[in-house]
Amino acid sequence: MNKFYLGILYIVPTPIGNLSDITHRALKTLKDVQIIAVENIKHTSILLKHFNIKNRLFLMNKDNETKQSDNLIKELKKGKNIALVSNAGTPIINDPGNFLIKKCHFFNIKVIPLPGACAAITALSASGIMNNRFCYEGFLPSKKKLRCNLLKSLKEETRTIIFYESKYRIIESIQDIIEQIDKNRYIVIAREITKKWECIHGEKAKLMLEWLKEDRCRYKGEMVIIIDGFKNLKKDHLSQKILETFTTLRNFISLKTSVLVTSKIHNINKNNLYQYAIKNKHDK
Ligand code: SAM
């Protein structure tokens, strides 16, 4: 079908607490489109009422995303413009809608993203933690074993790490960060951003746990956890990743070649690794 006759899907961020954070362009788009796809009708109706916007709402949440995406694609194919919003912040970022976007690309339907509020980026910007290299991990798993495994795998992640967390699990999660990452790792909790009780607090993990436990109000509401990346302070430190590469290679090839290839892959000094290998009897 000719792209000219198709509608456009607009991705429209909404405020994460303070209604003044909506943009002029978001308001205009919400007025101009023929349909607004929403995660929760009641939630978005409050926002629209506040800005005096009347429009057709169409429910699409994580339970009906597949089916409703097909229905929305039908409307887009008829030439209707649609705005996708979630309950708060940027749709798609731990919110439904990705399935619809993939389908739009498949059918050559134009997707236009509007910039706007996102809790992860807003928290990062105020964290004071290095922010030119970061990874976003969404919600920490609610099951302890999965959460601990994930945190363990991120122990030597050098980029800043961003998590979303619920007030119900924050204490357990900080406890797990202490156990799986490091009690002295610097972390920031950004809570209730843009709202009345906004609080951005940074501490070493162990002190953060004590600080939280001092006052229940310190972990009420919505929050983002930012964890400082791993700092390799020892020049000859051999990370878990380096050792994994080395031991995998050593299963198949000679000690000399394993050391050489590992040091090339990870850009490290081969003598340190060689000494480690001898000390740990990898030459046998
Ligand atoms: N799409 C949203 C965004 O762009 O940030 C995120 C949706 S996710 C379902 C909701 C989570 O975002 C909350 O549980 C919390 O971790 C975080 N969050 C949302 N609003 C927040 C706020 N005002 N302050 C701190 N964290 C917030």
C-alpha cells in the first residue's frame, strides 16, 4: 500500500508526576490524532480532562497488546493517526506498545516519537554518577534467586546501571546489591521525581540500607536505583569475563595460545594472565 495513505503512529510521553512537564507538542498531538491508545482509560482520562482534551480512547495494555495491536494497525491502514501513551513517562520503556511499533515498521507505517519525561533518564541526570555510559535494566526481578543472579552478573559492569524498583522490594534489593555487588558500591535512589516528596539520595550500598531503614517514609512511592559502574582499581585485575574467556579457550587450545587470544580479546597484559594461569595450574 502507498505510504501516503497510511496513518501515523505518534509515541507520546506523559508526565511522571508533575502535569506541567507535558510538552506543547504532546498536547497538540493528543488533540489532533483520531485515536489515543492508552494503557489505562481512567488514568489517561484524568490527564486529558486536565488539559481539556476530548478524543477517542482505545485500551491497549500488556494483557491485550497482541490483539489490540492488530486492531490499531487496521485503523492506521485506514489512514487514521494514532497517539500511543502509557500511564506515565515514555511509552515502551517498561510499558506496552513495542509489539505495535514492530508491526508498524513491518507494514511501512510511519512511527514518530516525541521526546519527553522518562523516570530512568531524569533520575540519571540528577544522580551525579558518570552518565555518558550506562545500561538500563528495567525492573529488578521480583524472585530473589533471579535478582541475585542478575546482580552477580552485573558485578563487574563498568557502565552505570539503572533499575526501576518497587517500594515493596527496595530493602531486599539493596540487601542483595550489598551481597552480590559490593557493600561499598555507590548508589543513588531517586524517589518520587517531579512530585511533592521528591528525594534524590546517594550513599554507599551498606549505608544506604541503614539510611532507608531509619525512616519508612524514605522508601515510599516510586523509585529508580542508579548503581555506579565497576571501577577496576587494581592494574592487574582479571575480571570474571576475562577468566571465563580464558578457561573456555584453554579447554580447546594450548596455554600459550589461550593466553594470547584472551589478552587480545580483552586488551590486557598477557603476562598477568600467564602468571595467573601458572599459579592456578592451567599449564597441566
Ligand atoms: N515508562 C515509564 C518511564 O518512562 O519512566 C516507566 C514505567 S514503569 C511501569 C514505572 C516505574 O518507573 C516505577 O515503578 C518507578 O520505578 C519508575 N518511576 C515512574 N515515575 C517515577 C517517579 N516520579 N519517580 C521515580 N521513579 C518513577
